Amino acid sequence: MKHIVTALFLLLTLSVYGQTPTELVTAVKSKLDRVTNYCASGKMKTNVLFLKAPIASVQVYFKKPNQLRILNEKGISFIPKGSMNMDLSQLFIDPSGFDLLDLGADAKTGWRIIKLLPRDPNSEVVLSTIYVDAKAGLIRRSSTTTRENGTFELELSYGAYAEYGLADKVIFTFNSQEYKLPKGVTFDYDDGSGKKAPSDGKPKKGRVEIQYSNYQINKGVPESVFR
């Protein structure tokens, strides 16, 4: 009887949501797997408590499996290392390393909500939640909690490069008070008033926004870029 109930539940889930979590993740991965490397131009806007930076023109380089470099000719490009990379491909190098939990569909958007639980107890990632646009086979939003650098959130908008799973716009937010700066590196926030931002002990959200353009996909990226 227990097995019959379980089977009926699975059939009901499939009839309501259409695809299993594994099928959805596979659809997303199939797009990302088409990209072995890319270079893209972009505009980056940084808003972090301890760092004030102007809107910058950047070049973004990616190479499988996990190399990412953001070059800004005019100043600092602040990307917390705990973010892994900005397009989530790291989560899908080996989906078998996660247990998938289906939370159904978001009431407002209809996006499927899936939690990814790492099977490795020593994984740097503690938990990831992705919001999948099932019709498009794309991740629209994600939240990843790490052991060392708090929780990171991504919002992704797609356009001309959606067939590769590459976003035209990424908004990356994180808790700046949880982020650990590299040893020997410190920043003071400057808003132009000569006063430091107050510390009230409450979490402060950092935000990095990149508007991508002119992707060059699978054209090759020299290893020297990442040194």
C-alpha cells in the first residue's frame, strides 16, 4: 500500500508540474554544456557598504570548468570569491552530487522551485535554491548558502543568448557583513560626506549588477587571462 501511495503521488506531481526536478536540471545543464568558454563585454555597477565604485566597463572571461575573470581597466572589480561564478554553471558540473527537492511552482511567476542539497558533507555549498522557468529551460533566480561567505542571490534576465543559458543581465546580491575580505585587504566606505557609514549590527546587502553585451562564445580564451 505504501508503494502504491508513493507511485500515485509521483504521478500526480508529474501531471501537475510536467517535469521532474531531474528533468528540469538536465534541461538547464544541456544549455550550459554548449558553452566551453566565452568572452563578453559588459557594464558593471557595484554597490557595497565598504566600497564605492563608479559604473565600469568590463570584460568577462569564462572557461570550463571553473575559471572566471572580470577585468576592469579603470578600477576595482569586486566579486566575492564565494560566488564561484556569475552564471551558476558550477552547480551543474556534476548534478549527481546533489539531492533534488521539488517545492512546486512559485505562485506569482509559475517558476519551479528546486532545492539542491549537496551529498558531500564537506561541501563549501550548504544549500542552493533555484527558480527554473520550465518552458524556457532557464534559471531565473537562485540563492546559494555557503559555509564561509554567507548567502548569495542571483537574478538573471535573458535575451539573445538564452539558447546557451547565458544571461544578458545579472544582479548579484550578498550579505556584506558576512563576507570575509582576503587577509590584508580592507575598504572604507566613502559616500562623499567624509563620514563612514554607521555600523548598527544589522545585515547590509551588497549588490553587483552586470549588463552583458557582445558575447564571443566558444572562440577560445587564452590561459594567460586567468593568471
